Amino acid sequence: MINNLHWKDNVLSFFKNKKNNKLVLITIFMYLFFLVLTLPASVVVSWLTLPANTKIANPSGSIWLGKAESIRYSGVDLGALEWELHPLSFFLGELSADVSIIKNKEYFRSEVSLSPSGKIELEETRFFVELSSFQALSYGMPFSYDGIVSGYFPVSHFYKDHYIGLNGKLSLNSIKLISPQRQLFGDFTIDFRAENKGLSSGKIKDNGGPLELSGKVMLDKNGLLNLTSKLFAREKGGSLEKMISFLGQKDGSGRIQIKHSLALWK
């Protein structure tokens, strides 16, 4: 009985000490913290609300370090998904991870950070994809295409309905139409930079191929993409000149001006 009373006194005195209380709270927090990090990836993925038509197949590992056999969008296999969380980012009030999607030669790599307010930041983003991989997304369209799209974006920010900040270069190489007729367009680049008022602009230029192309794209915070460009076939009387002639009237310099708007999301 005396020993029990002595034990209770020791426990009470321990919790009366404020330093000890802090130690207990820190211990509990760290236990819960590492408990969350070791949750199975399959459990976490089952909790996620993925974008429409997006599926993650056969996730394994943990929320901290995991992978999935594939990530698919509208039936298109984008590749194997891998991620590694940065645990210290939790202490800064955000979720940050190195994310990669790899399929043969194609890849996407980036450090992705998500804040509680919904802001998304991508750092050191690099990607390389073949356009033919996305042909299935054009189901029902009477044409097929090919080419390589690659890019490097040091820092980009996304905050829906607030701002879109793209900074980097997008390269389009060996862009061609396969059917209904074969036509090579050439190589192009779009240099993006973040602007004021929550939008981003991209300067378009060609690299001397069959199609002369110059112009500008503007992407606003509401997801509206505005394109203004001028087209000119360097070979007169060829199939390319005939093809682009259907896109509009020539101006005084013989170039066809195109203006087009597209809502990327609502």
C-alpha cells in the first residue's frame, strides 16, 4: 500500500513539472508523426479524391516512401509513380515531396509542395514525353500526330482562382501530322514567365523549320488560355501552305493570324 502511494506521488509530481509536460507532449507528437508517415500507401491512396478519370494502380510502400505500378488518365498509362516525402516540411506547415512518373524514355520529375491554403509550388520540374502517347485522348478526331515535348521549369506556382505563375521553357521538337496526310511542322519553343495580376505569358517562336510560327499565349488565374499567333509556310506552293490557308486570311505580310481561347478548367 505504501509503495503504491509512493508511486502515485511520483507520477503526480512528474506531471506537475511543466518541463515534463512538454516532454510528454513532444513524445506523443513524434509518435503520432512517425505513425502517420508509416501508413501503407494503399490505405492513403484509397482516401484520396483523385481528379476525374484518374486512377492509381497497385500502390505499395508507405506515405513517406512509396510507388505505384501506374497512374492512368482517361485510360492513358502515364507511367509508374514514385514519391518521397520531406518529413521536415510538416513542421513548416506544408506537404512537400519529390515526385516522379516514368515510362520507358518518358518522365516527369518535380519537387511538389502543397500548403494548407491550397497553394501548389513546383520546383526543378523536368519532363520529356512523346505526343503519340496521348493519341487516345483525341479519340474520335480524324487525325493523328507525333513529336516530342520537353521542358524545364525552375519554379512554378498554382493557386486556383488567385494566380498561375509559370517560369521556364517548353520545347516542342519534330512536331508532325501523321494522318490524314503526313506533314512536318518543325521545332518550337515557348518561354514562360509569371506576370502581374495572377497570370503567366509565353513567347512562341520556331527554330527555322517548315512552319514559321510566332506569337504569345496568356494563361490567367481562372484557367483561360488565350493564343495569338502568326503562321507562314516557308515553302511556297507546298502542302503546308495549302493546309494552313484554311485557318484564316493572310495579312499584308502573307502571314495567317490566329486567335483562339481555351478553358483549361472551370
